Amino acid sequence: MSSEQNVIYIGNKPVMSYVLAVITSFSAPNTQQVTLKARGRSITTAVDVAEITRRRFMKQLNVNAIVIGTEDLAQEGGGTRAVSTIEISLKKTE
């Protein structure tokens, strides 16, 4: 989990590790929203985490917002390359 409140950065771990992190975040008192952030090849994992959590474990979750973008990353050779990013905001409905 991240040092930012209610933000989970998606990486190379198994999908269920992130699903558990989302469920744990929502179990904290007064938590109504959790954001998943991913870039590059981790975008597919972020989408899987959101859908598995919504459909199997927390039926009261809705996708609040999806933000897509591109970041320029510096390469070792001195150039830059574009990497896609996504932020998926999940919100709990009562």
C-alpha cells in the first residue's frame, strides 16, 4: 500500500494481493473511496483488481472515475519513452 491515503499502486504481485489490499482499505472506518494507480503492463492487473473486487467480494462498490494518461520516462540512453497510466477510483455505496 501507498503512503498516500487510500491509494494502491499496482505492480507485479498477484491480483489477489491487490484485491485483499482494496478490501482492507475499505474496512478502515470512514473510508468511502479507494484509488488504484497503474502504468504500463500493470494496467491490465489494475482493471482485473477492480472487477474482481466489485463482482465477487464487495457488491456495493462502483467505479467512480477512470483517468487515463501518458508519462514520459527517461531511458538510460538519454531519450524518453511514453508510458500509459490509469487511475481507477472505486467508491462504496450504502
